Amino acid sequence: MGLAYNVYLNSNRIYGCKNCKTHLSNHDDIISRNFRGQHGKAYLFNSVVNITQAEAMERNMTTGRHIVRDINCRQCQETVGWKYDKAYESSEKYKEGKYILEAELLCAVS
């Protein structure tokens, strides 16, 4: 296995891991701010970088049953949110392949 290099985003507003400030996503990739995570407010993002993904598991959430996988910061291994793999409810299908990052676990990177 080769070396894993971090991706550095070029944007006016970059969200990073609160623990180590590794770039995770930019403000333009936010789809919705109307989400809740284990730590409170959370955002739905179209794309996220510099993460590792855990095994997929089925979870019952407030919006129904989903198959999700936790996502961790690649640099410090801190859990920063989750990825939606599958939504069983047709009204929730828009979440598939998208990422939740919890606001409490993020910081603004300049």
C-alpha cells in the first residue's frame, strides 16, 4: 500500500476536523443544515475528503431505517459523522451516497 496524502481544499469556507484541523469539506458542498446528530446540529454534505469509512450497518434513525457507515478523520481517526449508503423510505433516497458531518466535531479552517 502506498502513502495516503491529504486533500487540501481551496475555498472561502472550509470545514475541518475539530481535533486536528484536517480539511473535510467546503461550504459549497452543504446540501442541508437541517439535520441532527449524536452531538446536536449536523449538516448534509454532497462530498467529503480525507476520511476513512467503517463497515456498513443498519440503523433506525428519526427519519426511518437506513444503512449507514461511520466516517472518521483520516489524520486523527476521530469519528466526524456518517455516510448514507441506503435509505429504505422513498422520501429519504436523496440521502444515499451523501455525508453527515456533526457541527460539534468540526471547525472552520482558514
